[in-house]
Amino acid sequence: MSAQRPIRKAVPRTGERSRTYAIPCSAGFRDQVTELAQQRGVSIADLARAILLTVPEATVNAAPDPGEPPAHEREEVTLLSGASKGRVLRRKPRLQVRLQPGLAVVQLRRALGLAVAMARGDHVVALEAPAARGKQADRIKALEEELERLRLMLSAVAFEPLKDGVRTRMQALYVLGFPADAQPDARALKARYRMLAMIFHPDSPQGDTLRMGQLNAARDLLRL
């Protein structure tokens, strides 16, 4: 039996509060995880978060890795926004989650594999109370703060899409969340666009194709 490779965790960027992870996996495993999340009425990120917070890290790291998809398994994805809208890509099947920085993709895949196995009754683990796990209490607090920030951000930036699209500078400023008479500089406009694009990109948990399209139109009109 070959030695188990150490798990390499992503190094968070300074000030980064959350990041999007693309988790390559077989289409069958992706469908199992997606179905479980739908059955529980939660996001895929919530499934991973629940395992990481309640199952000892050593148990997660020792769990079987569902693995990347076979070399021949690819799926076709049509880009829904941006300059390459309509372009068809062939890529590995994947799951995408937005969680705190510093996690390893293989660790997330194992955590989701555990969630599926536990839901089927194929795997039983001893759960630990977060309060008894030292640093876990801090992680829980950070996650709760992250969720609250996301709720506040979404309530503040979820603009009502314009019926006829973005045609004027005033409409572009509205879509980006600025008052009609605002005169933001290029740096402020770019920062706002990037923040909103991170939220509304179709690949994010809060993805919205219509809003993302109008964000891109506002960007193009303002020539960011």
C-alpha cells in the first residue's frame, strides 16, 4: 500500500474572508452530493461545512477520497455571461462551494464523500462537540460572521434587474449600487463590479445569470 500523500491546504490571501473552490469529481459523485443537498434543503457548501465542523479532522483526512473523474470523463459547459458568452467548454465534472480560505480540495471532497456515506448509513463516525475542540469554536464564530456578512451584502446589493437592460450611465451606476448623481472614480467602479460579480456569477452559490449579464453591460458601458 502506497503512503498517503499529505493534504496541501490553500494559502489564503491577505484579508480574504472566503473563496470559491472547484472540486473535480466524477459526474456520479457530483449528482449524489447535489441530490443530498436538495433533499436536506441546504447548499453543497453547508454539507461540507457541517462535516468539517462536527467530524474530527483526522477522521475526515482518513476517509476515502471519492477521487477525480476518469481521464475520459468530460462535460460540456456553455458560458452564460462575459465576453465569451455562448462558448462551449469541455471540462472535468466538478462541484463548486464557497467556504473560508485555507482548505484543501481533497479534504472537501472527502468531507462530502463522508456526508453521502453517512446519509446512506454506510459510515458512522463519532461526532465531537465543537466547544471541546479548541480552535473549532473560533472557526464556528468566523463562519457565522461570514454568513451574516453575506446576508447583509446580498440584501444591500441585490438590485432589481432593469426590464430593458442597461442603456445609460445612470442605469449602469444603479446596477453597480451607486446613486444616479454619483461620480465614482475608475478604481471604485472596478472594486464594486468585482465584488458584485463574485456574488452573482452563475458559478457561485448565489449565482444569477440575469443580474450578472446586467453587471457586465454596466461594466462595458462605463468602460471599466
